Amino acid sequence: MPATPPRPIAYAGEPGAFAEDAVLVAFGEVDRHAVPSFRAVFDAVASGDAAAGIVPIENVIHGTVRENYDLLIEFDLAIAGEIVVPVRLCLAALPGQRLEDIERVYSHIQALGQAEAFLRSRPWQLLSTYNTAGAGKAIVDGGERGAAAVLSPRAAALFGLEVLADEIGDLPGNRTRFLVLARPGVDAPPLVDPPADRRTTLVVAVRNEPGTLLAVLRVIAAHGLNMRKLESRPSRERAWEYVFWIDLDGDIAEPAMAAALEEVRGVTTMTRVLGSYPSPVA
């Protein structure tokens, strides 16, 4: 019987996207599959078509990717790892174009925001697309002159675009956190260089009464756990009620974490652990 070929790693966008960079950092040169949306990544992992998926969750400039927080609640998937990818942005166009020729600039809305100071220095029309690399591909496919894309230098080279301006981001240390997604109980492919530190992510719901969230935070503090992040999102079940995302340093197998989670369940209406996973938390 022939061996079953390995399933690919799913990511949203086009080849050259920052999400593909995250796949390469996480797993090296593996089979990978670009899909058109974040939801399609979740679908591919949930169905078993992909061995794992990579999605962005937070950028140091533009904050959290809220759609993926909501999809993590909707899908029964686990977080199996975290990757941090530097975000280096350039402006690139078809060969032979000059800055003076550019009238329109395409990119993902977050990338446009991350290079806002540079882009507002000229009277360009800024147009959002679904993906940074996809913006470059669209310019090439359409042979669109007078247009440029904000994307990574790797993506620009991949599509044969010329870089008109490099390092155009507002923040030199710009980077994005990506999550590795896997089906619960199914091991994701091993990370090439997994961080030694661990992070646990959970989502909780509390009664809409004074002091209920404070009760959760008191439990976390009482067990000496360091909370890296606290984020609220609409519950999607009742108007004006919310769930809370909590990132904690440590692993669910550690006694302090296990004891804290047991107590947290007693002061919440819902507690769901999304995963304990390797993370460059420092």
C-alpha cells in the first residue's frame, strides 16, 4: 500500500504572505497550502485536510486580529504553538515604474496602517485588499501600471516586482504573533525550534454582575500566575455581554495552573482552555 502523503499546513493569502513566513519559521520547508481566508484555514484544519494551520492573532501596532478570536470560539480547535514574525514592509510596482508614476497603492488594511506615515506623504489613493502578497499578485496579473503594493520584499521578489521604497513601516520593531492551530487530540507537526517557555490561553464568561471578572483575576493572582493579556469580545449570544480571553504564562500541567483553572471554573459560567503551547513569551 502506498504511503499517505503528508497533509499540508494551511495559511491565508498568497505565496509570499507573512503567514507563509510564519509557516516557514514554524515548520521549515514543508508542504503548505494557501487558502483565501482565515475561515478557510480553520475549515481546512477542522476537516483534516490540513495537518495544522497558521493564523495571525496580534500585531504590535494594530493590536489583535478580532476575526480570529471569534473563529477560535466558533471552531473546536486547539492552539498548538505560537510564532512571532518580523514585519518588514516595502513599496513595490511593475518593473520600470517610478514613485512619481504611482497613483494607487494596494495592500491589506493592517499593512496600510503600519506604513501610514510614509503613505500619507504623497497623494496616493490607498485601497485595501485581502492580503499583502495578494496585492502584489493582482498588480502583476492585471499588468496594472500606476499602481504599487505594500508587501514584504520576499513577496515582491516572488512576483517580479521592483522595490520603489524599502523599510516603509512606521515602527522598526514591527512584528506579528501567529498561532498554530490543530485538531484537539491530534498532534500538530513538530515546530522546528520550539521556544522553551509555555503559554496557556483560555476564554471565560462571567455573570453580568459587579465583581465577577475581578473574582477571576483574584484567583489568577492568588496562584502567582502572570497574566500576559486580557481581551474582551462580544459573546455573540446576548447583546452587550462579553467573553474574556486570558493569556497566562505557564503550562496547564503545572500544579499552580491546574489549581487556578479549577477555581476559575467555580467563578465563571464558562471556561474553555484553548491550549497550552510553546511560546516566545519573553
